[in-house]
Amino acid sequence: MFKKLDKLVIKAFVGPFIATFFITVLVLLMQFFWLWIDDFVGKGLGIGIVLKFIWYQSSVLVTLALPLAVLLSSLMTFGNLGESFELVAIKSSGISLLRFMRPLFIISILICGVAFLFSNYIIPVANLKSRTLLADIVQAQPAFDLKEGVFYDKIPGFAIKIGKKEANDTVIRDVIIYEKNDVFQDNFIIARKGLMTVSSDKRFLEFNLLDGWRYEERGDKYGSLRTDYIRLGFKEYKKQFDLSTLGFSSRTPDSVNKNNERMYSMRQLDKAIDSFEKENAGLYQQMERTLYTSLPFTSFFDTLGKRKLPTDTSALTKKAKKYEQLLPDSARQVVHDRALGQVIALRSQLESSLLNMNDREKTLRKHKIEWHRKIVLSLACLVLFLIGAPLGSIIRKGGLGSPLIFAIIFFMIFYFATTTGEKFAKENTLTPFTGMWLATFVLVPVGLFLTYKAMRDSQLFNKEWYHRYIKRLGISIRRFTKRKEAVND
């Protein structure tokens, strides 16, 4: 019976999990495109480039979509079983809620393992390729698109305006072309009409202009008065424009972004963290040695850091109320200026060293944050299951109504707690461990509390129970008021 029961709950979980997982990935992907839509439109990107980027970015979003899918599907599963009174029948037969949750608990652990392997081996590669491809798309110039009555200046060195285009986009009228070949002279061409074609390899734009004039100014960069102004009339004039600088024409190699911490596996992060810690410790020691050697009085310290006096202590034992009394008048200003200059140089050196060490410490914290992220996002599947399963058995509502609302609320708590903890960790307000595990520390007690309530058939989210409780409370208050009035009388 127990094996059939396990199959029942697993079958009830698998369908919603697969559906919610792909829906979640789609929603997160649409959110990403909503932020970057301006950089994708008008670039002349092929369908292959767009599909490749969607594939890479979807892989990056898997570890964020899995916890939400587990939370929502576990809520729907136990909510549906509670709404159809199957959960009540199972409890009445003597099977506890923890026993009923056991198969999905094991499934959640397996999902955590899959999420970790995905995060450690696949996401770094997908992150590298998607980031490189996104940078190429953002830096690419808009594809060639001439509009009537508007100057087009995306081709370097030219500005083109067309008064009117025929329906076939080949015949053009009232053409103006500005050529900026030099900083001091602008040449331009005016034509009544012409033909516009693009070469077969889409690299060159060719204008075959008819009935126009070419105006050219010749001079020198020194502003001399020897300037020639040339006007050339033509019946036919051919002009070519190089379109190779437009659109998505070249790819940046993936090796450009390979040193980012998000592109590392845990083994690579361990090596990088160990290297940074050793280098930072060495730099601290070097900075300390440089600081002490630049100060003359450090020669009076032995290897243990204790002060030792010179053999002739007459100058030190001389009675004086002020330091200036130990120096002659002629040497005081010189000593003061030399000491001030040494302090200023030392301060500048320390500020420069401090900025360098802060940058290195920040880089080290980023690597530690990424190391913890791989574990936190994987374990989040289990943490959110411990919230979704008991919460679904308490609310006893299936479908996408109440479960979706509760899933969004708890996922937003998890997401904002993780984001806030990561921000504090980067700013060194919290340690990387505390910052990245902040959401887990918050949600695990909530999950244990909901499990405790679900095991005792709590009415935590039953509004009718609250109505009855408030009604009983009102009756008790009225009775107490009447008794108090009777005692006073």
C-alpha cells in the first residue's frame, strides 16, 4: 500500500513540476528580454543568433527556476490532495504527514543534486557564452534602415537623407548625401532621383544617382585663404557605402570573459580563493615592511619589535620640556619641512596601497560569494519544498489560485533575502557565508513551523476559524463587561 501511495504522490507532483518549471524559465527569460529589448531591436540579428542566445540564457536561469518550480508544484500537489479530501483519507488510515512527504522529500534531494551539478559544470559555460554574445549584440550598431525625410548617420563619415522611396524600396528621390572626410570641410551631393541596391553579400550599399550636383570644398587644416570651391554637375553618378561596420558582423572570443568568477566551477573557485588569500597576505607583509623601512626611527627596534637605545644616550637624557628645545633654531624649520614631506609621502603611499588592497579584498569576496551561491541555490529546492508541502496541506486549495499567490510571496522573500545578503557581503557588512545563507536562515524556521502546524491539522490559513475565534472573543468580552457592571452595581 505504501508503494502505491508513493507512486500516487510522485505522479501528482511530476506533472505540475514540469509545467511550472518551463513556465518559470519562460517568465524569467521574458523579464530578461524586457530589460534588454532596446539593444536587440534594429540590429539585423538572424534567427540563429537569437535562438542561440535564448538557449544559453535559459541554461543560466535553470538554478533560479528550479526552486520556484519545486515550491509551486509542491503547493499545488498537496493543495489538490487536501481539496479532494485524499489527504484526510490518508491521515485517517494512520499514515502521518511526514511519511506521506517522504517520497517527494527524496525527489527534492535529487533535484538539489541535479541543480548543483548543473550549476557547477554547465552554467559557467553557458554564462560565459551568453555574456560574450550579449556584449557583441549590445555593441553592434543598428542594421541599415533608411527612412524618408530623416538623416541616417550610422555609416561612418556620411549622413544620408532621402525625400521619398518608391514601394519597391529601390527607386529613391530627392537624395542628399553629406560626406565628412575632413574636420574642416564638408562635401555633399544632391540628386533628383536614383536607384538604391545592396550587394549580394550585403556588405556594400550602392547608389546610382541621376541628375544632380556634387559640391566640394578644398582647403588646408591651417585655415589658409587658398580654398577651392568646386561644383560638379552630373547626369549619372555612382556612390558606394561600406556596410561591414553595421549589424552583427563579428564575434568576440569567449576567452575575453573567462577570468570572471561566474565562469568558474567550485574547483576553480577553490584554487582562485586560495591564490587570492596567499597573495593578499604577502602584500600585507610587504606593505608593512615598506612602511617600517621608510621610517628612520625603526632602526632602533630589534627583531622582536622592542625599542633599543643607542650607545650615546646623552641627547635622550637631556632635560627638556619641549621637543624643539633639543634642536638648534637654525635646524627646526628644516626638520619640520622634512618630517612634513615624509608624512605626506607616507600618507599617499598608504592610500594607494589601501585602494589596491580593498580592490583585491572585494574580488576575493566575490569569489567566495559565487562559491556559496552554487550550494545555496541548489539547497533552496529542499528549503522551499519544506515550505510548499506543509503549506499546501494547510490551505487545501489546488489549481493556480491561492498556491500561486503563496508561492510568489515566499519566493520573493527568498529572492530579496538572497539579494540583500549578497549586497551586504560585497560591501563587507556581512561575511560571504552569512550574506549568502541569509535566506536559508530565514526560511528554514518558517518551513519547520509550517510542518509542525500541518502535522496537527492547524487552521492557520482558515478564515472561517478566525471568524469563529473573533466571534467567541467578542462574546467573552461582552460577558466580562456585564459581570463587571453587575459587580459595580
